[in-house]
Amino acid sequence: MDGEAFYRNLGGSRFESSSWTAGPWSPKAQHAGPPSALIGRAFERHEARPGTRIARVTIDLPRPVPVGELDVEVRTVRAGGRAELLEGRISADGRTVLLARAWRLVAAPADTPALSPVPSVPPVPGPQPKQVMAGAYLDGYVSAMEWRFPPGAPGAPEPSFDTPGPGTVWARQRVPLVAGEEDTPLTRALTLADSSWAVAFELDHRKDLVINTDVTLLLHRDPVGEWLCLRSATAAAPGGSGLAQGELHDASGDCGRIAQTLLVAAR
């Protein structure tokens, strides 16, 4: 593997992608997790103000993100004292490969109730063998993350990416987002968020073409720690499309939601 991070900062708005960014379908195309986190990093650093936080990021993926040099741009669409709308894009060789918008909001007051409508998830399991995924390229993003699936029912096969969902997995990065930098709660969440539909695995990508066109991460609080948990499920209908719906948890509980539109087509 080249490098000890997903990206190397080349200065200005330019970044070099390492082979760790490669997604499960090709060594030449990135998993959407790392570039989502890269634009999230840019959102956090753009005209940052104390007492505010990124509460929502929506990523659109008009074409595959190549494993190569990337240019990252961010601008303010709407500035305000309590809410700001940010917009960004990532381009490669002059072509836009990722579009994003984010809401930066003033942090809620200390007396805001702590509310969660979902049940807790199982604790982080102990160490597990390296995870595999049928038909996938494993030497990029899949290996750059450590995955641990909670045990299934007694007598059932051990859960994995090839186990029909809904699914639950704990994960953490083995490498940082940008070489020489500390990851943030937002970038850790965005690095993982695009994996939600693969954890759900209720539409078989081995039989049909199943691919997400976008990912939306909504955080009602910032996740704490390097281990994050996805609990994900899928909705779909004949003549329609797919919808992957995920919950994001840390060791303390519920942090937010993930939504992804799924293109479903016959191969």
C-alpha cells in the first residue's frame, strides 16, 4: 500500500489519493467514504466559528471518484448568525466528481433534552478475522477499515458483508483521512457513512446492479471515539428504487441517521 493515510495534502486545495481509497468495485475508483470525509474536512475549516457545528452533509456522486489527484472547493451559500448553508465540490482532471451541501448550525444550549427514538446497539465485539465481501476488491477501503460484526443467533453463520440484512457493524479507521492530521468526529462519521447500504445488504449487488447515487449524514450530536456503529436496513419496490436507511451510534449511544438513494437495475 502507498502511504499511511487516505490522502496526502499537496497544498492549497489539492490532495493526492492513496490506494487505500479504492472502493470494492475497482482499484481505480474510490469508495465514497474517504472523499465524503475530505469535503467534510473542508466544510469544517471554511470560515469556522466557535459554538457552531456541522449538523447535516449531503453528498451527490455524479460520476466515480478516481484514485488520483483531487481538487476541493467550498463556498458559503447563505451566511447567518445561527445557521449557514455551505456548498462544495471535488474535481479530478477538471471534471466534477462529487457535489456536497452542509448546514452549519449554532450548538444547542446545555439544557436541551437528550432524546433518542431508537434502541441501543450491542457493544463492540472482540477482534475478528479480516472481513471479506464476495466479488469485491478488498485491498483498498475495505482493508483500510477494521470491521466487527456483533454475533448472530445461536447456530447461525457468523455475520459478514455477505450476510443478508438488515445488518449491524462496528468499524474504525486503520489510517487517518489526511497524513499528519488528527481526524474529527465529522470526518470519521463521513468516512463510514457510505457503507450503510452495504451493511444493510437486502438488495443483492451480485445479482443486479445496486449502487448508491448519494449519501446524507444527519448528526444530532457529534460522535465520540474512533469506534462507530452502523445499524442499517433497506426499503425498495418494483418499478421504484432502493432506499438504505442507517443509524449511527458510538459507545455512548445514538448520534444520527444516514440515508442513501439506491439505483437498482438488471445487469
